[in-house]
Amino acid sequence: MIKEGVLFEQLADRKARCHVCSHRCTIREGNIGICGTRKNIGGKIHTLIYNAVSSEAVDHIEKKPLYHFLPGTLSYSLGTIGCNFRCMHCQNWNISQVALEEAYTIEITPQEAVNRALAAGCKSISWTYNEPAIWHEYTYDSAVLAKKAGLKTVYVTNGYITPEALRRIAPYLDAYRVDIKSFSDDFYKKTCGARLAPVLESTKLAKELGMHVETVTLIIPTQNDSKEEITQIAAWVRDNLGVDTPMHFTAFHPMYKTSDIGTTPAGTLEMAHDIAMKEGIRFVYTGNVPGHRYENTYCPKCNTLLIDRMGFRVNAIWIKDGKCPECDEKIPVVN
């Protein structure tokens, strides 16, 4: 469904500048932006994917991954097509890097999405699988309805949303699970076709606007796995988001255009975990290594096991009234 967009600026010669993502594409009439989903029609930006859903699932919230937000619950998860990044290692390239006319999608209205989430017994709706910022009109309308229905809302994002778009949806968005792919602008330019600064800006703003924030860094061997870079990421999170911000370091597996790079060793993830803990982050996790001890949540004061996980499943939660049952340390978890 094509629908006139929001957050754009009309320019001379029927051009228009989009202000939904940080590329801020200037688009000539008849052309589309970098994301492949926003088109200049008659001098105005239109979204080509308003109701278009490529992926629908009921996921464990831990799959996002979110470990301190509604732990042990289900999240109704939707994705569309397109992306404002061009990541060489994208695991969902078959929906993020495909043209609309080549994709298989179904139509799900915002109200129908909310109804399906409730019927499935979910506590939240997540917009995920591809970049939700480019789906702004649909996710905004859906989030408004979701909040009215008592559902929490989640963006699983690369963080390239503009401050204007983030502020617009902020009253209706509860969790911001953001990738900090690297602390190198050169990495972002070469590997993702983007820049680092807007990601840091939006992540800091999401925190300031009251959203629950968790970060994920996919550790790619030889690309972003140095001790220096991991230290920089952890220090930035500590100084700008706070020591209670959950950080996830996840294992890379060869995908899309990166078949020549090997899988991340578990030891590298453990090194990243230890560095972040040394930098003062109190909750640090490893991912894509099911059964690893760093999937679990431990009390940062007495090291008591508080949430026992296996992959995306929660086996048990021992947090009581928001505190460690052994030492009464406050554990920041949204329930």
C-alpha cells in the first residue's frame, strides 16, 4: 500500500528531502531513496510499504535480543523489506536488499497486527528483521494502537533514525534494541554504507527520551574484534547510557557477502565480555553460542544466578520485587 509519508521537505523542481533516516535523501520526482521504499511522487515523499509485511512470527523477546525487558515473554514480530544500510554480512539480506516488486509480502493493517499480538498471548510488538525506521508511518500508527491495547513496543534497529523521527514515535516506543556495529566510522562507511555518529546520537537520545535501551555488537573476526575498539564501545555505553545498560556481544557466522570470514571464536566473545565488565558495565552477555554461561543474568554485587537462559528460552527467573533474593541489590529489569 502506497501512502503519503511524514517528515519530508519539499524542494525546488519537485524534489523532496526525506527526514526519516539519517541519510536524509534528496529524491527527484519519480525516484526512490537509499532504503528502496520511499519514493517521490508529485514532489512529496510516499512510503511504498505501509502495510507490506515480509516476515511475521511470535518470538521469545530474548531473540531480539532483549534480556532486561519483559524477560520470558513472547513478542509479536513483524518485518517488511528494504534497509538504509548495505551491510556486507546481513543475515536477512533476502528481505533487506530486495526490491519491492521482487519480494513476497502480505498486507497486515496496524489494527490487525495488534489483534494478532493479543490473540497470540504476546506482551509486546517488535518491528524487526529489517530496519524499522524506514517503516516509520506504519510502525508509528501500530505503536499508537498497541499502547492503547496495553502492549509494549520494540524497535530492533541499526540506529540510523533521525532525531525528528525518534522524537515523533518516542511516546509510543518502549524499547530500543540498537546495533553498535563498530566504533569505527571507516567500518560503517565500507561495510554498512553509513556513518557512526548518527547511530550514537540516536541511541543517546532514545535513552534520554525514556526508552529501555540494550546494545548489540556483532563481533566479526579481523573487522571489529580488537581490544581497543571493544573498550571504546563499552566506555561510550558507560558514559552515555549508564552502567546498567545491557550489552550483548554476539558471534558472527559467514553470511551474504562475507563467506571468506570465519566464525567468531567463543574466546573472543569472552574477551569482549571481560573488557566491558572491566569498563564498569554491570550486565554483559554473549550471543549465538547457546548454553554459554554468559547468556545468564547474575547479580552484579553477589554473583547470584538471577535469570537462567538456554538460547532464546528462559528456564527460570529468581529476581524478587526487582531485587536479588540473596543481597537485595536492585536489578534493572522491565516487567
